[in-house]
Amino acid sequence: MSATAADRAVQVLRTLGPQSPDQLARWLGLQGPAPLTRRVMSELLANDPRLVVDDDGRWSVRPLPAWPVRPWCEERWAVVDVETTGTSPARGHRVTEIAVVQVDGDRIVDVFHTLVYPERSIPPTIAALTGITDAMVAAAPRFREVAPRVAALLQERIFVAHNAAFDWRFVAAEFSRAGLALPAVPRLCTVQLARRLLRAEARCSLDALAFHFGIEIEARHRAAGDAHATARVLLRLVQRLEEDGIAHWQSLEMFLRHRPAPSRRRRVGPMDRVDPYGP
């Protein structure tokens, strides 16, 4: 069995949800007649315990193990930010910098940060935004060299990011390229959480939330600065959760799944929009 193909399938299914055999085959880069690609895919993936096939033939990842029920003061978080060469790993863009801030309860306990050699050039527009240049990353480690450390930092922690889908996609793509499995952990987006908790009280870009909570961002559009600011925003949002009687992860999941009643739309300003490059 190809471990790389299995890990790639796991990352695709975790990111996109259940896929038909033909859809998953395309994501795995299998080419040829459908009966052939399905047979090859089955041979590659059928014995992987992380994957299941339903009665309709759709592939999915086995559900995550039940997350421990514990109060926020005991919860463990991994707040992540990545800087990249562009907007989409599917278009070949890569990570240029990653930071992971570990939070235990209401305390920041560890910060990991490194530049990453992306194995491609950084477009001038992105370099102007982040300040990260080709020269800065030329001697940096490739992602596969830091992936084991990143995996250890994420293990048994809730993955948190501002616009989490963006960061998760890039981290998942880099793990897939490295032939490694990304830890199976819950994910939380602070954009989504802030929109539900604050609603009309604040706009939800990282800059706007930092201003709302009186948090200084030391280095905007750099992974360590953004991750540290996101961690502090997270802690303020958790305070609001406690005030609202949402006491642990399971109750937060239910809160986020429940759609609130429609409210009158306010005028959208420039700070409302999530940065198209990344938070």
C-alpha cells in the first residue's frame, strides 16, 4: 500500500468531506478509465483503518474520537498561522512561514515559529505584503523537515486559526507532500466564532478584532505576530463563551451548528472582509 496515497486521501476527505470514488481518484491524481482508477484506489486505500466506504461507495474518514469533556480552564489549543506564496495549495502555492502558539487554559505556554523554504519563488505582491523574500527563505528548512515538530505541537489540541480553512488547507497539503498524516483534531475558526458571539458589536478581520479587544499585533502578516494575536483574541472570545454559559468544546460545537435568526444586515466596511491572501 502507498502510505503517501492513503495520507493524501485522508487529508482530502478531512478537508472536503465524503467523496465519490471518481472525485477522490481525481484528487489523488489517478488517471484512466473509471473502472481502472477505482480498482487501483481500492488496492491503495482499502486496508487503511482511517478510511471507510459507505453503502453508496463514498469514501470518508472515520469520525474523530470523542473529545474530552472539560472546562475551558483545562482545554488545550494550538493556534496556527501560515504565510504562503499565494491563495491556494491546489494551484501549487506553498507555505513560507508557520507559527504554532500552544495555549493551556488561559495561558500561552509555548510558541514555535520558523520560516520555510517553499521550493518555488515568492511573487513580488506577496513579498510586499508579508515582507518575506526569496533571500530570507533560501536557507530555511523545507516543510517536511519541520512537519514532525508541527505534528507534535498539534497533537491532542484543538486547531485554531483566523480563517481556519485557509491555514488548515495549506498545512494539510504540506503534510501530504511530506507523506505524513496530520493529527486528527477538532478545528475552530476565530472568524466564525467572533461572528457568532459579537455579531454587530465588532467586525471580524484580525485587525478589527485586535482593535476591539485592545490587542496589539506586533508583526502583521507574519506568522508569529498573527498567531500570537489570534491566541489572545481566542482567549477573549472564550471569556465571552463562559459569560454566555457555553462551558466546553461540546457545547461550543452545538452553538456553532445552530443557525441564528436572521438579523438586519449592516453596511460592510473594508475591515469586515477576510484578507483574500490569508488572515
